[in-house]
Amino acid sequence: MQIIDTTIPDVKILKPKKFGDERGYFMEIFRHSWFQDNVAQVNFVQDNQSSSTHGTLRGLHYQINQPQGKLVSVLRGEVFDVAVDLRKSSATFGHWFGALLSSENQRQMWVPPGFAHGFYVTSDIAEFTYKCTDYYAPEYERSLIWNDDTLAIDWPTDGKEPTLSDKDKLAKTFKECDTFS
């Protein structure tokens, strides 16, 4: 597994090693001991999968209590995946990092606890997976508005309005949102 550093030191891109021949390919996509030794000392307790159509934007979500770290990847299609640092004690507080994740490039992104996370679907359809370090707790879930002027995330929407959930339409701005110490 290759680790690719990002502009936010705690956010990592992971690239599994792929072994292929005329039959297809094999990849080890997760190994607990390697992840703990090389990325973060966490345990994953919940796996989730979503399917979304082109132009869908999910996020930016986080939990103010029971914060979730997420190891995310795309099984089918392509997304622009974004993490926003909401940790006031961090040197990168208020910074964001985004990367294209796809079934073709087979990259994963590690989003630590204390970050808002979201993605925009750039392909016709995308199947997306999340390994989470804590359980989903809807009472603690928060949403940060996708197009916040302070953050100025460069989403690849080509000027079109993304498809949002009702919850995400009501998300708070960066200045209004709950953050971590």
C-alpha cells in the first residue's frame, strides 16, 4: 500500500498494490495492523455503502459527539471527495482537501475524526464505501454547507447546482457550525 501525503497532514490518500494477469486482478484493500502502524491508531466498527447519481453532492457531514474517522473508496464510478478540518487546535483548521477517487484509480482517502466529509459524483453513477471508527449517531450529526464562501471549495460542478438532500440544503456555514476543540 502506498501512502500519498496531502495538503492536510492528517488526511492521507492510500493506493493499494494491484496484482493482475489475463484473469483479472487482486488487491489487498485493508489490513488492520498495517493501517495502525502507518496511518492511524484506530479501530473500525461500521462499514457503509451508498449509491448516487451524477451531480449528487453528499455532505459535508460530521458528528459533533462520537466523531467518525472514515476510510472511503469508490467501487464503481468517480467522485470528488472532500475533507474539511474542523479542529480548532489544528494548524489546518478551516482548510479543505479534495481528490478524485474512482474505481479506475482505486485510491482511498483517510478522513480523521474532527473533519467534515462530503463528495460530489462526477460519473453517471457512483458506489461509495465508508469504513467508520464510530457508530452513526443521528442526534450528533451536523452538516456544513457545501458552497461556503469562507472555505471556497473548488467543487467540479461546472457551474451547475448539485442535487442535495433536504438536510444538506439546511446546512450551516463555516462561521455558524459546531467545531472541535
